[in-house]
Amino acid sequence: MLATLATPVASAFDLQGHRGARGLAPENTLPAFERALTIGVTTLELDVGLSADGVVVIAHDPYLNPLITRDAAGQWLSGSRGPLIRSLSVAQLQTYDVGGIQPGTPYASTFSTQQPLDGTRIPTLAALFERVKQLGATGVRFNIETKLNPEQPADTASPEQLTEALLKVVRDAGMLGRVSIQSFDWRTLQIVQRLEPSIPTVYLSIQTANTNNISSGSWTAGFKIAEHASVPAMVKAAGGAVWAPNGGAVTQALVQQAQALGLKVIPWTINQPADMERLIGWGVDGLITDYPDRLRDVLRQRQLPLPAPLKN
């Protein structure tokens, strides 16, 4: 008998499992998404790209990441990056193992609680939708990030190609009412708003000492911070439904400003309970986390409603 999802508890707070549950299971894989469902999340957060044969696959990087990828012989890929996703067919991608993190690396130390699952393959988006249906998880949503870089256009499909392929998979699976689409490259989001205006668009921003996708306009589809009062004002002008900032760039005042503009605020990737506590106290609408179990504990302590876990 297939597992079923208990009736979801009504909750305004969006508990999102980042790459499924990266802190607990191999990222962006079917086991990670199933682990998140077993814990109980509102939304599965994931990343997508386009293979050489035009299939939407779930992967964070535009290339095979040597930190999490072994070849058919079981050897970790060498160098700083493997082959581009767009250069390989789905059949070729399926020969690689993404069931763990390369031991002895800083990445492995960062996610020391991740449980490896040898033999795990890169899934297609269609396969994830099908698996969620098989499990009876009728209440869970999907927050799908398009992985593009306007400064390295040759590494991926174009925004138009990726967005149109993504929307076709969503339509074919009957998931239009259960997805949001997010990106740091806001060109994708502008295309979604034109082609499927019913889908909520999530405008990702990062503002750190080393990385900023807000400053130049190249990442933001031509919208410029100099022409707007704040990042939330930019997102509103761009037509977004959600502002998703990095945790270090959000303040309580910005949360209130964004919500006053009609935006939801869902920061990423929040992994420490103290940070979860602070941001929930500021009134954010949800959080993206590698550890949905930790976030559930914080929500439970605050006596807030929790999304239902997958039941056998």
C-alpha cells in the first residue's frame, strides 16, 4: 500500500525543505524529498536545469559538482567542475552517482549529518511529481528555482528555453496550482509572469560582502536599485509575489515594508534555531532550511501549526 499524507493543518507559515532536506539526505534527490515529506514540510524547494535532450532535471549547479558526484566506476569527479548539465543527455546523467558528499571536504564537514545513499541518481522534475503523486502527498507545494547565470549564458539553456520546458512539465503533471518559481536571474520570472500569470514568482536576492545580484541590473531583468526605494520595492515593481532574501540581508523593517507592499517574505537558507527564532519573531511568512526537523521544533515550541508529515 502506498503511503498517504494526512490532511494538512491549515497554516500561514511556509516551511520549505531546501533541496529536499540537504542537511539530512543527498541534496535534490528523490530520497531527500521523501525525507522532507516524512518530516513534514509545506513546500519542497528544488533547483532545475535542462539536459542536452531538453529534459528538465533537478540539479543545483549548471555542471556536475565534483563534491557530490561519482562516475560509473565510483570515482569522485576531479577538478572544480564536471561536465555541463546541458552537454549530457538524461541517459548520460543517469550514469552518475549523487548519493553522498566527497569525504574529507569542507562541504562534507558542513553537512556532517547528511546520510549517504550510494547509487542515488539525478532525478527529472517529472519523476519527482510522479513520486509525490504515488505517495499521496496531495498537500505539498513545490518551489522551483531556475539555475541560470546572465554572466555565463553558454553554461545553460536560455531563460526562454528553460522556462518554457519547465512550464510544460508543470502543466503536463497538473501542478499549476501547486508550484511557485524562483530565481536570482529575474529574467525567468518575467517570462513566467507573461506565460503563466497564475504561478507565484519568487524573487531571490543575495547581498553579501562578496556577492550581490541587486546592484548592476544584469541579474534583475533591468530593474535597478537606484530607481527604487528598496529591494522589496524592486520586487513589487517587477511583479513578484514573494521576496526571498538571504538571511543576513533582511531586517524587521524590510519585512514589514515588503508585507505592506503585499509581498510575502521567505528568507533562505536558515539553518540555526536562533536565526529561525529571530526571523519568525519578525513575522516572516516562511523559511527555507536544510533542516526542516529543526524548524519544526522551533515552530512547535512557539505552538504554531505544523504541516502534516507523510503517514504510512
